[in-house]
Amino acid sequence: MSDKQLTVRGLVIGAFGSIILTMSSMFIALKLSSVPWPIMFVVLVSMFILKLCGKTNLQEINVTQTAMSAGAMVAGGLAFTIPGIWMLNPEADVSLADLLVVTLGGVILGLIFTALFRKYFIETKQLPFAMGQAAAATLEVSDKGSGKVAMLFVSMLAAGIFTYLRDWKMKITSTILSAKASMYGSAMGIWLSPMLISIGYIIGPVVIGVWFLGAIIGDVGILIGGVELGLWDSGTALDIKSSLGIGLMVGTGVGILVKGIIPKAKDIFGSMFIKDNLGDNFINMRWAPVIMIILAFVFTVVTDMGVAASVITILGAWLTTSMSAQCVGQSGINPMEIFGIIILIAAKAVSHIGEMEAFFVAAVVAVACGLVGDVMNDFKAGHMLKTDPKAQWIAEVVGGIIGGIVSVCILFVILSAYGPEAFGSDMFPAAQASAVAAMVGGIAHIPAFVIGLVLATILYCVNFPVITLGLGVYLPFYLSATAAIGGIIRFITDKLVPGFEKDGKGTIIASGLLGGESIVGVIIAMYYAYQIIS
């Protein structure tokens, strides 16, 4: 067995995989307004191909899958923001150069911040990163060939069949919603998702309980209770709910900076200024400040964002990528378009950027956050498998840049083939981009936003998992309820069958269920991509 981690064959396999996954992710993001986490799919594909090539190891497989998956969330960040331009103005003239600068700028910022944040969120904070844990468990179990392999793959097969029947054959409904609650604008119910239940199980009952508390506050308290008590009408209730949720997430970002990042700034950012010593980092980042300055100049000149908006975009990416890492680490969800909206609003507050440039700001941030959220899962798996983080980061560079270029090209192919009117239609609903377009005008309810921001900053500083509270408030109720089911199952097994998780059986089964839905979701996405191309 080889002991090499970063190999030419691994990078070549990862590069081709990145092209395919980026294409499929762009189509699925526009078509179904979602991007399935690619990590489980690419872990198995990388393992299969490298095993066929012979003389491989878990570390080479992990580095290869890092390259392969990097482009998927880059495509998501682009698809969740830029189509909003044509939704507001079908005649808008967006150049290829503009989108390449915006997308690759987001990729570069994501590369910088994954390198800087890895140690803090993976080793110091030790966040769960459920997807990364599941990927590491899958590789270890598959490689050892133990009795747990059957447990893993049976659960994976079961979730895969379920997802196939739900999303392809439409034999199973995807959500069960309350018609009565919908009258208040609430999506109360559950989403039938093995993947989200598994995330709830892996993360555990405490954090999931806070997440579900947010859903109760948002839907039962604000949407239903507030309207029933006559405090506000349904439209105002929806504005308060979304603004409070965004405020809580922004406040979390402020709390992360105040309590976590600024006090440890020397450890986290020291390699940006130390000449010959890496400090606590795995790579010397002295080039990073220069690159950020260059990016600010390029954004200003090429995209007409202006100096103030360009600086806000880069500083905002620093804030929101830390929020993205925290959010993915604790919940497995990465609302990258929300992070883009946050900085878009900040840029509009301090400058006079136009409508199109506002979307560029959101896209840079969403791409950076998408890449960071995905790769932090890869780093979690790498930490558990003792993979060289520098090798993983180099693979991220290859996959991320390729993904950035491919995603822009695919977006232009779709635009040319179907016209700008396709975005926001039944063909390509692109719900997230529509939300960005709606928020170009600003925060819907400023008092709720401010309350959320202040409250979250305080709660984070006293170690309350407030970002999941914000997610619960902001996200549709059915997502939170499904994750809560996983947390309840974990609570019951820990109390009644403590040996179940001690032996790792619960995590293995959860990893299989998570992987089955993720893998089938990616395959379905690829099929949609093929159908549209052909």
C-alpha cells in the first residue's frame, strides 16, 4: 500500500470529478433550488477509482475527494445569487469577464479563509461537522472490511432506495405539511429526509434542541401566535421572522469575531505576517493580504463595484465564512445566499452601488461561504483520518478554481440556450436567487434584525449555540422538525442503549443513511444535467 497523499493521479481524478460535479450542481441548484452535499458521493467514487488503480491509502482517497467536491458548492453560490439579475431585468448585460472575476474572487477568498480557519474550527472548537464525520467513518469502515461494513451499506442502500422513490419515482411525498398552519405562512410539518435525520442524530440533542426552539419561536410564536393575538398581520409576521433569523445569524458572526477570532487573531492570522514561521498554521499565508488588496482593486475596476463596496465585500467574506464554518459545523446547513444578502445590504448601506453590482457582492460572498462550508467538512474528515491538511488544501485549490470556471461557463450556456426569462420560471425556479433579488431593497424589518443581532452577540459570548437558534427561526419549520427527530433518536439511544453509540453503531448507521440520500441526490442531479444538455 502506498503512503503518498498528494499524487498526480489523485489531482487528475479530482479535477475531472470536479468538472462533472460542478456541472450537475449548477443544474440542480437552478432546477430544484438545492445542492446535495457531495462529500459522501465523492468519497466512494474516489475510493473505487483509486482502489482500481492499486496501491492507495485513505489519505490519498481523502485528498482526491477534496479536489472532486470543491466545485459543487462554488456552483451553488453562483446559482443562488446571480440569476436574480435577470429576474429583475431580463435585458441586463452581464459579461463573461465580470462573472469570472466575481466567481474566482469568491473562490480565492474561500481558499484563504479555509486555510486560516481550519485549526480554530476543527481542532480548537472541535465542531461536529456531521458530513465530515460520516465521510471519515465510511472510509474507515470500508477500508477495514469489518462487520460494520454490512451495517453501513445496508443503511446506505435503504436511504438510497427511499430517496429514489421520493425524488425520482415520486412514490413518496417529500414533505408532510399542515394546511391550517400554511394559512399563517408557516411551513409546519416534516421533510421526509434520512439525511437530515442523520445530521440531527450525529450533532446531538442539545444543539438540535436549540435549533428546534428557534423554529418554535419563528413559526408558533411569530407567524401563528403573533397573528392570532393581533400583534401584526401575516405579511409583517413573515418580515419579522426572516429579519430576526438573519439578525441572529449576523449576531453570531459578530460573536464569533469578538469572542473567538479576535482574541486568537495571532494564532489564526499569524501566518499572514510571519516570514519564516508558520505559527499554528499548515501553510505560510504571507501572500494573503497582497491577494486581498489585488482583489479589491480588480473588483473596483472590472465590475464597477467601487472601492467601498469592494472593501466591504472582502471584509464581509471574512465575517461570513467564519459564520459558514460555524453553521456547517453545528448544523450541517450552509445558507450561503443569506450570507451573501447580509454583505449585500452592508455594501448598499455604505456605497451607491447599482443593482447588478449588489448581486456581484452577494455572489462573491456566497461562493466563498459555499467553498468554506464544503471544505471544512473535508478537513474534518482529514483530521480524523490524519490526512496532511496542506495536501488537502492544494487539492481544494485545483478543484475550486476548476469549479469556478466551469460553473460560469455552464451558467452562460444555460442563459444562451433558454434565455434570461428561464430564470425564476418553472424551468429554473432558482428560489434562492429570487430571495436575493427580493432583498436587494434591504432588510424587511429593521427592529427585528437589530434585536436578533444584539441578542445573538450576547448569547454567543456566553457559549449558547445561537447560530442554530437563528437557523431555526429563519428556515422552514419542516426542516427543523426533521432534524429534531434525529436529535430525539440520539437522546433515546443514549439513555436506553448507551452501548449502541459507544460502539459507534449509531454513527455508522447515521452515516449510511446520510450517504445514501446524498449519493442518490447527486446521481439524480447528474441525470438532470444530462437531460438538459441533450
